[in-house]
Amino acid sequence: MEGPGSFTIFAPSNEAWASLPAEVLDSLVSNVNIELLNALRYHMVNRRVLTDELKHGMALTSMYQNSDIQIHHYPNGIVTVNCARLLKADHHATNGVVHLIDKVISTVTNNIQQIIEIEDTFETLRAAVAASGLNTLLEGDGQYTLLAPTNEAFEKIPAETLNRILGDPEALRDLLNNHILKSAMCAEAIVAGLSLETLEGTTLEVGCSGDMLTINGKPIISNKDVLATNGVIHFIDELLIPDSAKTLFELAAESDVSTAIDLFRQAGLSSHLSGNERLTLLAPMNSVFKDGTPPINARTKNLLLNHMIKDQLASKYLYHGQTLDTLGGKKLRVFVYRNSLCIENSCIAAHDKRGRYGTLFTMDRMLTPPMGTVMDVLKGDNRFSMLVAAIQSAGLTETLNREGVYTVFAPTNEAFQAMPPGELNKLLGNAKELANILKYHIGDEILVSGGIGALVRLKSLQGDKLEVSSKNNVVNVNKEPVAEVDIMATNGVVHAISSVLQPPANRPQERGDELADSALEIFKQASAFSRATQSSVKLAPVYQRLLERMKH
């Protein structure tokens, strides 16, 4: 080292020598001419290498049996030499250059697979790797990081779950690939908030807490920086099971849907969530049930079955107008809006979780499958009896019964009754103007509440646009509050409102058709019907005759 030449030495600091285990240090000191000399030669390269030449993934040939020294230069600027951190660089000498490192480094002779084979703590991992066929990868060329689960890590997993994964080649391969990073990552290069992608595709958050390294916030690395010729191994004492190896039950356990999952379990639907059935679960988040859960009966079970789609979907492939078949026999529609993706009245509230056979969609409310046309919905709700009469009088019944995509802002009976008597009478005396007003309440596309942002301009069948907005979970149309949202129909959606909307410009008023004279009396009968308190009320003969007349 004092003679002529050009050398590079990676010199361990005094602290590095002092931190060596006593038995290792004694071995070196007791055999200076062989052990210590060989160790020092392994820290040397027979040429001058400056830091700007130290590239990530390169191997330098040492002066000990031409053994490789592994260099990694990470994006954060940290440089490691066999996972020892470069502390001070480029100390020039007359015959070379010195780099100060924080560890005494040793030769690396085994690949990752060979280390797994000889470590007793990897007995279960060894069997899993052999069963998956990943041994070829782990003994081949390349640079990987193996987050190697110990026997203890496997023992922490419920036997039923572990046996299921070990017996499923695809799930097993995903499990193991989730423990392999695509490059060698030494502990010294890990800083807080580092995101690393596994071979399986999952992103792990790797960081540090004090002196402990963490994975996804947990200090589970028990032994770090075991070097191999094709990478580095960190021992971990907790298994990292990816979503792709989980059942729907297991996915839900880590999501905000525990209340919904309890409902599925109580309804006797557990087999759908733990088997190998391809499906997508639409699970409402826990906050949906803040006021309680529905009783478990046949109706609830059928409703829950309609939260299960007969295919394993990914939300990124859903498109507007798509229909989805449920286990309950219903067809659900997909609505894609600027900032939301909804299935009927319920919108996706979190990223998908895709499991082995099923996918979990976290939804923002219980889903309501459509039960009939818009006209059926209105007729089935006593609050809208006056609106139904008006629709029939205006000749719009066929429109709201046929296939289509409508958003109906439906004035309740109270909304009509709140109109000034003269204005109401004037409207009812002109069937054409009545139709014009009603068409202004009907949008030409389906807009559920979850698809409404700060402002949506919805074109009406009348021609003018409705201004629909949502703020603090309150929906407004033309600045009027909506009393109830998202009453779903097969050809649209109904939103109940407490006022009658007026178009921006009044249309010319004309005399109505032959039914106009009957409109006022129809409304009187409808209003009386809406105030009935009996559970079953027969229509007055006059009202029945008028309704029959409007059918012809």
C-alpha cells in the first residue's frame, strides 16, 4: 500500500472495526498473515475508482481471488459497497484513492436460493419456493431484494388461510413475488417514505423508525443486509400477503366495510365471500349504517345478493351505460361522471381491492335496484299523486313508461298545493303549458346524486337547462333543495322536490286540448287522495272516470 501503483481501498472506519463480533475480530487478529490480509485485500481494487465511476449495480473486482464487490448508487445519492455505506469519498493518495465506509465487508459466495437452503429459519419458505418454482429466479442472474419470511412469520397466519394459499399455485406465486423487490435495496439506502414495487405489483412503503426498518409502518425486519451474489436478503417476522392472494373476507378485513360483511355473514352468504367464485362485491362502507342495519330477512338477503356481481371486475374497465348481472337476478347500470363512478344510486368510494377470485368495491351507500319505470315509481308513491295526474293530463305517460334515460325532479303534492291558487288554475287550464312545465322537470340523461359536483347543467326535455349542484351532501336544482334523491327506475331516476320549477322564460300560453277542462278537477281529486290516512283507499268515482278518460 506504500509502494508504486494505482489502487482503490474501501476503508472501514474505526467504529466499523469496533462493531465486529468479538469472535470475528479475534479470528482476524490471531491470523494476521492470512485472515486479516485476505480481508484487507477484499477491500481493495487494483485501479483508481472515483465516486463518479460508481454506478448502480456495478461489480468491482477485488484483490482477493478476484471476488466481486457490489456497488449500488441509489437515486437519493447514497452509495453502498456490499451494503456498507460510503461515508467519505475520494481521499486522493499518490498511489490511489481511499473511500471511508461504515462496515467491514466480507466476500459474497452464495446466491439467494443457496442462502435459503442453508438457513434453518427458512424451512417453510424453502418448501414454498420449491412448490412455486421460483427457485430458478432466486438462483439466477440479476439483482433482487428478498424480504424473507421466517418460520415464525408463517406460523402467525391462521392454518386455514396458509393451507389455502400453499395449495393454490397462483396464490402461492403471488405471495412469494410480493416478498421480492426488483432491485437490490440495502438497508443503508432506506429513508422514510420510500415506495418500492414488488414483483407481484404491490407497492410497499419502506421506511425507518429510530434504528428499526419498517415495512408498511411495521418494524418487522429482524435481520438486514444478508448479501447474496444476486441481491440482498432481509429477514422479516411477518408475512406480506398481497390482495391478489386473498379471499373477499380477507380483503374486507382491511377495509371500512366490516358492518356490511357482518350482514352478508348473518344472511348466510359467507360461501360467496370465501370460495373460488368469480364475483365483485359492492360493499357499503361502515358510515352508511350509522343509524342502524336492516333486519335479516328474505328481503334483506335478496337485497344483499344484488350487491354481488357475477364477474370479477376492475372499476377502470367499467363504462357508462354498461349493465351488470347480480346474483339476485337484477341488472345494474354503470354511470360514469366527471369525478365519480356509480352503480345505480351508489358510487365507488375507494380504490378496488382485487383478490384471488373476487374484487371488493367500497360503496358510499346501500344500492337500490330499479323496480319499475319512472311512471311506475311515481304511481307507487302517494306523495306524487298530483304529479301523476298532471303527467297523464299533459300526455307524457308514454314518454315516462318507455325505455330511456331520464332524470325527473318530481314535485310532491305539497309543492303543487303551495302554488298560488291563481297560478295553479292558470296552469291547469292550459294543457300545452302544463306539458311545457313538466318537461322542464325532466332531464335527458340519468344523473344520480353521486354524480353531481359543484354545478351540472342538465338539458331538460323542454329545451332549457336545469342547474343542479351538490354541497355538504345537499342537492339543489335551480337553487331549490331536493327533498329526496335517487329513487331509481329502469328508465331513469327520480328526485323528489318541494317546489314546482319554472323555466327561465315563460312560453306563450294557449288554450289546452279537450282534456284541459278536466285538469283542475283531476288535481283536486289527486290532492284529496294524497291526504288520505287509510292504508288502502279507493279512488273516488269521478277520479276513476277522469283517469279512464285520459287513457283514450
